Amino acid sequence: MSKTAPSAAPLILVDGSSYLYRAFHALPPLATSDGRPTGAVRGVISMLRRHLKEHPDSTVAVVFDAKGKTFRDELFEDYKSHRPPMPDDLREQIQPIHDIIDAMGLPRLVIDGVEADDVIGTLALQAAEQGQQVIISTGDKDMAQLVRPGITLVNTMSNTEMDADGVREKFGVGPELIIDFLALMGDKSDNIPGVPGVGEKTALALLQNLGSLKDIYADLDAIAPLGFRGSKTLAKKMEEHREAAELSYLLATIKTDVEMPYQPQNLHNAEPDRDKLLQLFGAMEFRGWLDELSGGEDAAEAMQEAVEREYEIVTQQKTFDAWLEKLKTAEIFAFDTETTSLNYMQAKLVGVSFAVEPGKAAYVPLAHDYMGAPEQLPFEETLAALKPLLEDPTQQKVGQNLKYDSHILANYDIRLEGIARDTMLESYVLDSTASRHDMDSLALKYLGEKTVHYEDIAGKGAKQLTFNQIELDKAGPYAAEDADITLRLHRELSGRLAKIPSLERVLDEIEMPLLPVLVRIERNGAYLDAQMLGKQSAELEQKMHELQQKAFEEAGEEFNLGSTKQLGHILFEKLGIPVIKKTPKGAPSTAEAVLQELAHDHALPALIMEYRGLAKLKNTYTDKLPKMIDPGTGRVHTSYHQAVAATGRLSSSDPNLQNIPIRSPEGRRIRQAFVAPQGSVIIAADYSQIELRIMAHLSGDKGLVDAFAHGADIHRATAAEVFEVPADEVTDEQRRRAKAINFGLIYGMSAFGLARQLGIPRGDAQTYIDRYFERYPGVLRYMENTRKQAADEGYVETLFGRRLYLPEIKSRNGAMRQAAERTAINAPMQGTAADIIKRAMIEVDAWLTEEKLQSKLIMQVHDELVLEVPEDEVEKVREGLIGRMQGAAELDVPLIVDVGQGASWDEAH
């Protein structure tokens, strides 16, 4: 049974070949539990479902390139010849995509001898001539030539639409000159040659001033007076390459008269084959779509019905009072702030939004100050009315990234309490390997809702408006939607988490209690000695200058040390150093790993590496950190991110405290600038070898457990076993090698990797590893069991139940599968270490608060907590800190915490 689309509905022509590649590269490498790739399938089918949802009466025809050569290959044998072969993981997904499209009842078109573009062009023009609107869904710029009255382009992945004006705005010329544009500048993606030396700016200058390619060649003398760079000599170049330009024009022209057995009016969507879709979605493990289908015949339709929205913009006291009562009686409500900045210490509050049930939300504007802005509720009085509600610990609230909102309220002396859940953290705990946990991505993933993005109402780039400048008719629905979507996401995500109690415990016992702790740490900030950093910058600059002069001497000439091109010329052409690796474009590589290898035998690469290291320290830290000091507090305030690292570790930014180098003296000196104010000291408490201790616990290996239980130096003990010498005869070099083995194995290092790190033959490295496993057989058993569990269940867990999903553990791509296996071995250790320090932070923060101590947590870096402690609290804090950190987990081996103190972070470490 089929249905005919009414003439009022547009015909949608989808460039399947374009989206195939775009979906493959845009989405993370998703896979089924047995390792079959599914990312491209999900991307393409999601896009088609969106079209069906937004245009339910339209025919959606999907067009793919045919196999084999086309007429363009006969015109130009190098056409698309430089393209690499299709990746195996993508080729494997083509048939499932075709099968699902067929089961969805959508026309799938493939015509031999031409490309998908030509089929789309022919059908689009035919339909437009018959008076039907046409939407071409593509990501390819050459399709812009087809735009005209009745034909528009839509890029579903970037959500942009283009009519003729849109084409002019994007490309600088109208649809009628797109072919000429491509003919002049060429198209690298299709290997269309164009005119050598003519880039985008030159092509636009020619077309905008002289007209089409034909017009330009009719009057080449008119080029020189245009006055752009190179215009004087361009006419000659154009004449020399006229044949290439004309060939490029032919190659870029979409054929619009393809003979085919289809006419636009004969294309219809058929009824979906529900049983076939159930089978296909099941095979691909698309659980959400499967649930939707198996809910009954009407489930898919019901799922696509939008929740009815009632959004209010509250500018009247009476309306606000009514909402306040609604919030007070709500079992739980969603809350969000709108502000002027992402810098939580500097941001000003512009308004707040609430949602009490799906579709019912309100925005309360407080500080929109654009010209003509309507009168809003009084700022201070409104916040005063909200304060008791927001500070009430019994009134349950949900939000998306409530850490930020907590900061904003704290700027106005409001302490947000009663935080029940955070949707960002719910999503993160549910699946930490998902690439994004922002609200827009979650809404699309879990609710099938495309939200209004900030750029849609504020613009982009330098001209982007801050929220206070956005008119209420745009700001209100946007802000209310944030609260509404957040509440709906919470309902969806909390339902999913309830089915996995171990994950729910991780959320409720670790991540949620940590949120207010991080707020306090971030607000505490760290005191910096800006003068010391200024002095370090000057010293680094002097050292860099000295290294530069030495590099010039080695090279025999001056060159730009920051230019990879110039460095490559000096190293590989002038000095004749052998090329050991090339970039993807074929140039000799000067990457860090290459220079490191070359530095064994050549002086210049060593100098370059040292110069780069100092330049990074100067640019990233000594120059930048003083500019990040908050003028109000005199401190730097980092941002900790809970929902980034898949293993559960925190990361930080602005500044990134995790990456301050400590291996070089210059790097360590940066920590000297993190100082305690007068009357206080810095205390740093660091877990000793925590991941190795966790390995001992998880593996239960008797040798490792005994070594830790007796307080042995684990690297010396390992050296004694591996090198078969008494512990007191282990040399420093043997201990160094044992340390590399200990840490290398927990990161899944191979014999090849160990050999490279230690600079020894691969055979020797393999001997060390074999002997290690002979002495510590429990470790080998743990690794083998973990690989098997990961393959069977598709995930591994930390000691506290946090999961890390491994979609590539059954990949047919050997490199991807081995990488997943290495992750499977390390993730439980790294994730458990992350859980332990988070639990310690929660305990330490609670203790400091209960004891009403003036000491405060100011940083968390890897396995270390850093505190600022008044001198009269030092002994109490040291003792309390050790006890609470060591008590954060019960392992079969002791947790040891090393504590130091000093006037600076460096002294305390």
C-alpha cells in the first residue's frame, strides 16, 4: 500500500552518498556488542527519520552513487582518482543502510554511469518545472548550482538551509555562477583541477567584476585593471590553462537530463515493513528505535508527536507569584540561569527559567537591557523572593550542569541546595564513552528533539550578542525550553539509571555529592605570585634566545624554529638527516616523537625539542596565568569537568591544572608561583602508587599483595623478581626499568612499546614481560579475565560499579580491538583511582565544614589534593587528611598517602 504526497508537500531528495561519509566521520565509532560498526548507519538513518518527522506528507527519496565509472571519468581519467579507498568499517555499513531504507518504505535510487548529484539534479528540475517545491538534502557545495525558485538546499547535519540569497551569502556568488566558481578554483575533494594559482578570493574577484567564465575569457585584458594581487599576470595564466578551466567547468556541471525510469510524480513513500525494521534495528542494536517500534503499531507515530509546549515570559508580579507557588508545591522542578558570560566568577545574571512538568515552563527576565526592552521584574526583590526556595534542601531541583548555576547564584549570596540530579551527570554515568553530554545533544539522542541553539538567537563570532542583549521574544522561548528539556531528560535518564543499580549508586554516592564540593574548590581558587611568573617568563625568553642561536649555528643559517616547513627543509634537505616518518600529505614529519628519535644522533632535533618545551611553558603558563587572575579575588579559578574523561577522572580548564609539567626544572618552577597567603601554608596530599595498589587488589596476586602489605618499594621488589637479584642489590637502572614495566603493563604496553621506552632490543623487553608474568601470575590471570569479560559484556567496571563501555572490543579491525583491550585492562584501575579520590574529596570537604576549619581545598590534580591551611591548623589537617584519604576505600593492600607542606605548591609536593 502506498500513499501519494500532496502537491503542497515538498519532494525531498537526499544525497545518500554525501551523508554516508559525513555520518561516518562525524559520529564516534559506534559498534554492536560483537564489534560490527554502526556509526554511519545511525547517522544516515537518524537524518532520514528527521526528514520524515519534519515533513510527514513528503516523499523522501534517497539517492546513492552507482558502482563503476561515470561519464566524468571518460572526460578526465584522474577525476576523484586521489581519493583513498573506502574504509572497511564504512563499506561494511552500506548494505545495512540500504536494507533499512528499503524497510522504511523510502525510494532508493541508483543509476549506472552517473553520480547521485546528476540523478538529484534531473529530478529536482523536473519537479520544479511541474510546480512542486524541492528540498535537496546534502552536504556538498556543488549542489548550490541547482538552487533556484522552488529548489532549496538543506544540510541536515549542520541544520542550515540555503535559497539563492543564502548561496550568495555563503559563497559570494549566486547559484548561476557556482559552476564557474568551481571551474576557476577547482575542487580538491573531486580532484577537479581548476586554474593553477586561482584560489577563492581571486575566483570571486573575477566573477563579481567580470561575470561568468565565458565572459572572463571573452575579455582577458579586463583582468589586469581589477588591481587585486597578481591581477597583472593572471590573464596570461588564464590563457595558458584555458583547457583546464573548460574541462573543470564540464566536470563541475551537474547533469540535469539523465535518462531514468523514474519521474518525480511516480516517487512515493511505501508503508514501512515493521517486522523487517524490528529485525534490522535488533541486529544493529538500536535499542531506542527498537523500543519505539515494539511498543505497537502506533508507537513510532506517538514518539514523533511533539510535547505540547506552554512557555511563559514572566514580566508581571502576579504571574511570578503564581509561578512561585507552583514551584513550592512541585515535587521536583528544573532550574536554569541565563547569564552574560561563561566565566562563572564574572558572569552577571540576566534571568532564570523553571519547568514543573513536561511542556510547562517559564522564563523570568531580570536584566535584559537592549534598546526598547520591556519593563521587567525588579532584580533584587525577585531574587530575594526566590532565595528561600533555592536554598531549601527539601525542595528537589534538577538542572543541566548545575555547578555553573550554583556559581551564578553564589555571586548573589544564594547557596543552591536540594540538588536532586544533574542531567549532564546522569548521562555521563549512564554512558561515559558517549562523546557529548550537553543538553542539545542529549535532547536529540534521548528525546528526538532538536533544540534551539544559542547561536540561533545570538549569532556567531565577534558579533555574537550576550544574553542581556537578546530580545525577549527570542530569549524567552529559548530559556524556557532549556528548563523544559532538562526536566524531560531527567525523567528519561533517571528511568534508565534505575534499571542499573550499580550506576545509580555511582551517581548518587559519588558524582552528585561531589558537585557542591567542586563549586567550593573552584570558588576558593588558588593564590598566584604574578611577579614570580613574570620573572620566570623573562628567564624562559632568555633561554629560548640562547637555544635559538645554538640552533642557527647547527643549521648554518637562521630560520623560524616554529615553522615545520622550514625545519623540515633544514633537517632533511640541507643536513641530509634520513626521513623516518611522513605526514598524511607526504611531507617529512617533524612531530615530537620523530624529533625524539632523531635527537639520539643529532644535535639540532634535541635543541628544537628543548626550545618547543620552553615555548609551551611560556605561552601556556608563565605568560598566561597572570592574565587569568580574577581582579575581585586575586586568585585563579579553574573549572573542573566531571563529564569529560571516560574513566571518571576530573579534567580542568582555564587554567588546566592537570597538565602543568613537573618533569623539567622549568616546569616544576611554575608550581612555585602557587603560594599560600601570609599566615598559611600549602599542604599537598598524594596517593602513593594508587593504580598499582588497585592492580594488586583487583588481581589478588599474592606476590604483589605481599610486597605492598610489607611496605616494600614495589619497583625495587619487581626489579628483584624480573632481574633475579636480591632486593638490596638492585641498581638504579634496574629499578627504573622495573618501574617502566610496572606502569607499562597496567596501560597495556606491548614488548615493542617497552623496548622503545627503555631503548633496548624487543627480545629483551619480551623476556622482562614474560618473567614478570611468571613471578606475578595473578596479574596475567586478571588481564586475561578482564579481556574476556569485556568481550562478553561489552564493558568493564570499577570497584564501585562505574562502567566503561567498549564498543570496539569485538571490532574486526585488529588495531581498534587491541586498543579496546588495552583500555579494558587499564580502565578499572584508572576509574577506581578516580572514584577513590572523589570519595576522599567528599569526605575531606565534609570534615572541614563540620569542624568549621578555616583550611580549604584549592586544587585536585590527578591523585593529589592541595589545601590552603592556616598555620595553627596544620597538624590537625595533616592528621585528618591522611585518615580520610586512606579511608576512602578498603583494599587488600594499604592505601598510602604522602603529605607535604610548604610556602608553595612546589615546596609541598
